[in-house]
Amino acid sequence: MGKKYGEKHKVGYYECDVTGHMTQPAMLAVAIEISEAQSAALGRDSHFVQSLGVTWIITNYQITYNRLPRALETITVSTMAMEYNKFFCYRNFWLEDEAGNELVKIEAVFALMDLNTRKVATVSDEIIAPYGSEKVKKIRRYPKLAKVEAEKGASQPYRVRFYDIDNNHHVNNSVYFTWIFDVLGYDFLSSHTPLSTAIRFEKEVEYGNQVESHYQIVETAEGTIETRHEIRCGDVVCCEANIVWQKA
């Protein structure tokens, strides 16, 4: 069993949208900050990892929502490195209210990228040992994401700005969520809340690139709405996501 680490966080107005609920980019930013705090406490901060010629990247998120945190609410954000194999590390995050009720659960898949080749590197036991997570052979397989149907979808262009780039010199994961959510528009976002998100990051996007956020809105047989998303750079799909929504 891995070591669990958590901290309290008061949700700021600046982390919320017009409905007063915490945004997806803000939730992810706080979650990653907590994981970095744990890594620093265990002597495995970014400086240590990069001294080995590698850096962490995220390849997948699976997110389930019971309720979105509200402005000025104090929540507990906790994380645990669950298990790892030769190429991937599986880390969970939980956002809970003051009574200990689970608001949001985030399952993330991390990998190590070689700083020189920009390719996935083998996970070193030296890096992972302090977290106490289990080493496994099996690679997790997630459900295949539904594609955007070209004839039924729409798109909007975005230019990668300086402040979209993180210290890995590519677009920060939270920026993809901004591109994905923004195309849905004010009316949709102010009247719907997410139930689940599945997202996969395929290719790096760098400063100065022009991307297109493609999307499609589909009504499901269960009475919910699914939005399908692809972030494309030219003909290359760099990120894809499926989000299930309900009326607010």
C-alpha cells in the first residue's frame, strides 16, 4: 500500500467559474501541487528526478465527480501513488469536504520522459521506492474513447501562448482542459455539470503551435449528454477526451 499525503485547501474565487464552482484546471493544479509536496517530503522533487535526465509527464486522467467544490469551501486534497510497472505509474487523488465526503476522484497515469530524446523512459525503482507503491507487471487498459465524427462536429482554433507552457517546455495539461471546455460555450457550461471525464494525452504541443479544438455533443440513451473532444495540431491528434454531463 502506498503512502497517502494530504493537505487542506480553501477554494478561492479565482479558482471558480461564474457558477461559483471550482474549475477543472484549478482542481488539477491543486492536485498536482499536493503530489509535488509529497514528492518533496520524500526527497523525490523535480530537481532530483531531472538530475537523472528524466521528467514526469501525465498520459491519462479518469475523473469522477460527486459534487464540484464551491468558492470559499475548505476541502482536503489527498493523493497516493498506488502502483507502478516498467513504464507507467498510477496515482490517485481525492477531493473531500470537511465531513470527509468524497467530492471528486482523479485517477492519473504518469510516465517518465527522457529530457534529451523526449521519449518515454523506463521507470526507475530508485525514484519510486520512497512512495511505497506496489510494483506490478500489468499495464492498465482504459476504455477506448469515442471519436469526434467530422460531419457532426465543430471546431475552434487556439494559439499556444507563452503562459500555456510549463517547465517541461510543452503545453501544461490544465491548458488542454481550457481548450476542451471553452468551445462548449457559456450557455452549455453554465447549465451543465460534469459526471465523469476521460482524457488521454498523445503528443506534445509546443509554444507557437496553432491547435484546433474539435468537439461533438451527443445525447445518450441514459438521458445524459456526452461531449467528445480532440485537440489537433494539423492532422495530428494531440489529445482526446470524453466527458459525460448532466443538467445543473
